[in-house]
Amino acid sequence: MTHLSNAPANAAVARHQDRLYHDLNTPQEILAIRQEIRRFADEHVAPVAYAIGHTEESVAAFPRDLFAKMAKAGLFGIPFAADVGGRGLKYPTAATAVMIEELAYHSNSVAAIVDVHCILAGNALNHGADSIKQRYLQPLVSGDKIGSFATTEPDASTDLSVEAMGTHATRTEDGYIVNGCKRFISNAPVADFVVLLCVDGARMTELVVELNWPGVRVGEPDKKMGNHGQLTADIYFDNVKVPMTNVVGQPGEGLKIALQTLTFGRIGIAASGTGMAQALFDHSIARLTTRRAFGKVIAQFQHWQFKMAERATEIENARNLYLKAALRMDEGLAFPEPEAAMAKWYGTNLAGEFARDAVQIFGGYGFMRELAADGSHYRVEEIYRDCKIAEIYEGTNEIQKLVIARAIFGKDITG
């Protein structure tokens, strides 16, 4: 049915995913999770998404009420086993990725908060001893503690080598002394602890550091182009004493844990790109079928018919890629490549390219954060700002292409 009147600003739009995407291969458990999270997101995320996405970063602006609702609804238990308070799902990676997609549909900031809390901090803690899980993972699952995860530094991000990193953990009789600085650490301004990758002699070690310990200082939230609800900040470590009981896994195995965690993270970011692309599609269809130009609705112009046909196909591919990577990880593969790299590059690149188209579809309205005349606003502007970081964090898209190339040519050729 073609709608010929202009849709009211800020109105909810029809979803096209279920009509166009025929999910024949995903386990029923995952389909049920998608519907559960969609209901939750429609009820609790959508009403506050605009405020989250357009309020300048500050500790006071962190969506604590929504965080508490997600915890109460059991969202943080989706990735984890029953013995730490999780749901004990058969396909936890795929379920988590689907959760991220459905949250990102309304707010990429919220999806990013959950990604860091569950996929990065939570997954890293899964490598820890039972005492680590009891003290940190169980409170993370219940939402009583907020987690953060730190690899990036002022001069080290893509390159996580011993030579590049400057945060060092020096062995003592009963633990470590940590010195250094981490940068762009999501959730840091509100987190209770950070899972921290440090140089430990000639290797690297993961440590859990509580952010209220002596010698730890968290900087003010960064002011970013997008993802305003996802707070990031520097964390400084000045002779911080960390007991041996806070080592995640074994000393010297930190890089392996971090890389496996970041692989899971890439699947999550691929899902968030897919969620943003689906939102762009739905909002664009609503605009194209209601906005008139030259005596007809814009959707009657073949240029946009063909463009949206391409985007629908690309969303299909993006969703299939991240689900395939997730299901391979659920089969026990710590590094499901090249699918994880393909999914991350493809899904986030799609969101970025589509955001540009979507703003064009809305014209001047798409460029507005808010129209002064009536207070109206459109989701495409927020996604245009939010989607860029998805091409950068959890491994830049250039690195994803390198991973894919290695699968093609081998490391001897690609380096």
C-alpha cells in the first residue's frame, strides 16, 4: 500500500525485516531471543533513545534506569552459563549478537554499552578462575557491577604488541604493580572494574582492577561525534597494587584472551551495524512512501527503487554473515574466521554507506538534530553520527580486510 501523506515527524515506522528476511537456518532458541529483545527494546529503549543519543557525555547522563531494567529483564545473562547466573543457552554467542542488533535498531549507544559490559568485560572474565567469576562476573550478570575492558592506549590500539604498549604490570611477591594509561575505555566513567591488558615482561597478562583502588584515576568522559550514551574515558594507573587472585587465566596468556574476546566483539559490532542498517531501511521506506516531489511520492522514482533493492539485499547478507560467525563460535571455535572479519567489515561498512543515503532521502530534515519550528527530529541523523565508530573499534575495517586476506593467501604472504 502506498501512503501519499507526509508521515508525522518522530513517528514510529513499520518494520520490514520479518517480511523480507526469511530466517530458515537460525535455531528456534535464537528466534525467541530476538522477539524477546525486540519487545523489550520497543518498550524501554525506544522512548529514551533520542535523549540518550543527543545528550552530551557525562556521568549524570549515563542511562542508569535503562541499565537497571536490562539487568532485571535478564538481558545480561544471555551470553553466560547458568552457574554464573546466566541463562545457559545452547547458542549464547548468536543470542548475544541478536540482542545487540535489536538494541542497535533503536540506539547504538545502548548496544555499545551492553557490548562492552557483556561481550568484552564479561567474556574476558569467563577465562578467569571461579573466584574471579564469583567476585566480578556474577555481579556483572546481575547488573550489580558495571564492567569495562581495556586494551587501547594513546599510542597502541591496532598494534597490541609488547613493543607498542606502555601499560606495564611488574611482578611482586604477592601480585603486580601496574603503571600506565588506557584510552577510549567504554563504560569507564561509570564502571566498577576494568579487565586490563598489560605488558608482563616479554608477554602480556590480563588483570581485573577495581576502579576505586588507590592509584587508579578515571578521566572525564570524552566528547564524541556520536554514540553519546556510550561513555569513554582514559584510565590512569599509578603504582596500582593488584593481587595474584585478580589475574585472568594464567600470567602471560593475556593477549590470547584479549584477541578471542575482541573476535566475539567483532561479531557484536557486525550485529550493531546490521541493526542500524535495518533502522535506516525502515525509516527510509517510510519517508520514500510519504514524501512527495513533482506530483508523486519519492518511492515512485526508479533511482530509489533500485537503491533500496540493493540495500535490502545487503542487509540480508550482513545478517547472515554475523549469524554464521556467531554459530561457528558457538560450535567451539574461538576464532571463527574469516566470517567474523567479513561480518564486521560488511555490516559496519553497510551502515556507513546507507546512513549517507538515508540523510539524502530526508534532505534538509535528515541534516537536522532538531527542527526549531516544531521540535521534530529523525533517526537517520543520529545513525549518521553513530555508525562511523563501528568501522573503527573492535579492530578497524582495514584490519578485518587483512584478516580476510590472510585466510585467502596465508600469513607467509600477507605478513
